[in-house]
Amino acid sequence: MKKFRNGLWIFIALGFVSYFIFKVGQRAIKEQLLIKNAQITKAVIIDKKNYLVNDDVKPQFTYSYQFEINGKKYTGNSHNKTVSIGDTIEIEYVKGLPSLNKPLHPNE
């Protein structure tokens, strides 16, 4: 039983480490693809909230944006607390893979 418990904790720890490595690698790949294949377009702020963590009393949020490429809609987090629904922002996306996108000026 003790071996099972030790094995379980090792499995859980490896799971957390693997997830962390995956997320860091995913972000690095996205940034490299955006550097090499970035396209810039306009996106409209939509009524989808992205709540910020660690604020239980009065939760703060940012709105998502939406843009369209070849008839298909894509969304992302604006990372900007000052924009309102209907505002337009500039975003960049990977040519050929628009699901990889980010706002150009998130803190304005």
C-alpha cells in the first residue's frame, strides 16, 4: 500500500511538471510563429468576460475579442481592462493558423 501511495504522488508530481513544461513550450512556439508569420488585422471586443484571478471581493475581468478570417471566426483575450464591447483593437495572428493570435497593444 505504501508503494502505491508513493507511486501515486510521483505520478501527480510528474503530471504537474509535464503540464508546466507543455504550457511554457506552447507559449514559446506561439511567439516564434508570430515573429515569423504574423499577420495584423482588426478585431471587435465582444461580451465574453475573462475573469482575473486572486480577486474574490470585486472580481475584475477583461473582455474577449473576435475576428474573422476566410469566413471563420476566432476569439482571444484582450488583456485590457479599459476596452468596452464594440471597440476595435489590432491583433496579430499566425498566417495559416489564425487560432494562434494575440492583441498587439494589450495594456493601452
